Amino acid sequence: MCSKQIRHILELTPQERKEFVDSFDSVICDCDGVLWTVFEPIAGVAEALATLQTHGKTIRYITNNSVRSFDSYATQFQSLGVSLEPSDIIHPALSVVRYLKSVSFEGLIYCIATESFKTVLREAGFVLLDGPSDPVEESFKKIIATVHDRSPVRAVIVDVDFNANYPKLLRAELYLKNDPNCLLIAGATDKLLHAKRDFDLIGPGYFLDILEQATGRKAIVLGKPGVPLAEQVLVLYAVGSPRRVLFVGDMPGQDVAFGSCCGFQKLLVLSGGTSRQEMMQLKDPDCVPDYYADSLADIVRLFQ
């Protein structure tokens, strides 16, 4: 059982509510499970975002989901009455681009990710290899001929890939083993992708584990809860006082842990991939939120 008392924001006394509201100037929100399910907006979220803005709170967004393009996000936010600017949202593909530019990366990249993710990297000027995506004949000769590539790959990047397969992992492993200076970079490291209530998908974190164990490398993680991402966010949004930021998410292992990494206050909402029972059983202090709510819609009642 969790040893820390986690308060529901609507169970705070009037004085505690005022102190809580006055304790942060800006809000950084996860998207999936907080603003919407995979399929539709969560009830009351549009009103909650409007309420925060009305009371002078700056709102920005961060997600581990690079499957959507920016245009897709902009359309989704429009349904919530939010006009999204590119600088308002961070996702792993953009974070990877920022990191590669910060280290003046040059060379070939092998990328296991969605087309949307790869498009962001290509538009930023990077040269990518990917695949194989087609089935390979079940023969050692065929698989070796397929994956044993001598291309001078300087970085392997792993994110969500709905078409991930064994040959791709073998190819990534060979690139990393053949060149000790080849970078291993990860976007999203989620072990589970929450689609809807009682329905989760295997996440890219398991595939990353395979590569880390096979090569003895540790990835540079540019999705939540990676430390390099936390460093980016603090600089990008010029965060001078981390405790003046409220981070809102629905997953302890990604969102709350990321908030802890940044030094933010942490609000866990139960509208996504975590139940109250699961929250109360958390043991890792970095994954335990400061507050919780049934959904972001509770913000409206909080200010009332």
C-alpha cells in the first residue's frame, strides 16, 4: 500500500483549495487518457482547460504518442476549443530531433517507428533507413542475408511501431554491436499502451528492453519519463521554479515519474490507464502523485 496520503482535489478544504490553486502558474498536460481517450474527448475537459486559462494559468502539452501528426493533434485540440501552436506540444519525435541537433548529429539513422514519427525526422533533414517490413522466408540463410547490412548507421531509434518484427530487432542489434559509437535512442518507452478501459496493447518498452539486454547498452530516453527529456522541457519552457508547475497525467510510471524527474507538482487523473486501487498500491515514491482527480473536469468544480 502507498504510504503517502494522496488527496483528491475536491476533498481539500476551501483554504487548501485556494493554496493549491495559488501554488502553480502553469500546467503541463499529458494528452491520451487526460484530454481524450484514443477515440473521443473526455467529458468536461474543454471546460477545464478554459477555466485554467481564465484564471491566468499557462497550459502546454506533452505526450509519448508520436503516432499522430501535428495536423492531427491540431484538429483534436480544435474540438476542445484550443488553438494549438507547434511550440505548445512536445512529443518524442520532436524531442529526438532537438536532441540530435543539440549534439550536432550527422550520419545515417536506423528507425523503428511509425511513418508519422519518421516523417518528422526526415523533414528535419535526417537520413533514415527502416524495414524490413515484408515477411521473411523461415530460413537462417534468408534472415541473415536480410538483416546483415553493412550500412554505416550512426544511431538506432526505437519508438512505437505497429509493424515491429523480429528482423527489425535483429538489424538494430547488429548496427549497435558493429559500431560501439552507434547511439541507441528511445522515444516512448511505455510497456503498455492504454487504448480504452480494460484494453491495453504491448508498448515499445518491451522491444527496447530486448535491445538493451542484447547489446548491453542503455538508451537515451527522449519520451516520458526520460531525464534527457526533462532537461529539454525545463529549458524549452524556461522553467525557473519547477514547483510552480502542475503536471497532469494518467499513468504513474510515465507521467508521475516524469513530473518527479522535473520537480513539478503532480496530479494523477483516473480517466485513463490507472484505477484508484492501482494508485493506492503504488510503492515507488517517484510514481506517487501529490493529488488525484477523477478527471481533469474536476478542475472546474475546484475553481468554483
